[in-house]
Amino acid sequence: QVHLVESGGGLVQAGKSLRLSCVASGSIRLINIMGWYRQAPGQQRELVATMDLSGTINYADTVKGRFTLSRDNAENTVSVYLQMNSLKPEDLAVYYCVAKMPNNYAYWGQGTQVTVSS
């Protein structure tokens, strides 16, 4: 079992920055991939950025060059951070932290709202 707690969403103007945080606890040593997805109103959930155990990061084309994913390992927790710069109105969405296991089972956070005003 993995528990994910997200923070850092909010309302910002276009062009500004936000940093999302996600702390994973529980069976963290079984986690294969961690990262972020997002779901805009009326849209399907989509990948934003994920990192595997080797540190390889996969970014969505729409966020490359603007968003940066990083990871911090502690003894009992793993944290991932999403630094979002040059935010655009189309980045408005609920952002979900994800932790994927080797069998592809995914744990999801509760989601954090990001609103970008033009």
C-alpha cells in the first residue's frame, strides 16, 4: 500500500510559476515510477511527467521546457516535485500524483487544482 499526499496547487496568472509536491509513504520501495498526470475539465487524464527508477524522465510535449520534475528519496518517504514555469491558461487542470508498481498497478493522490488566469 502506498499513500500519496499532494500540495502546492492554486491560482496564478499566466506566465507565473507554481510548484507541486507529492509525498509517498508506505511500500515506497516497491514503487517503479512516480510522477504527475492532469485532467482538464471535460478531458481525459493525461501524462504530465514521470520518472522511473533510473531517473529517466518522460515529459508531455506540451510541458517540455516549462515544467521540471524532480525526486527526493528519504528513509521512509519519497517525494516528487513538479516545478511549473511560464504557466498558460491551457495548463488549468486537476493535477494528480501517481506511483506505479512493477505490475503496473497505480496509486493516485487526491488531486490538486491548478488554475491559470489569462
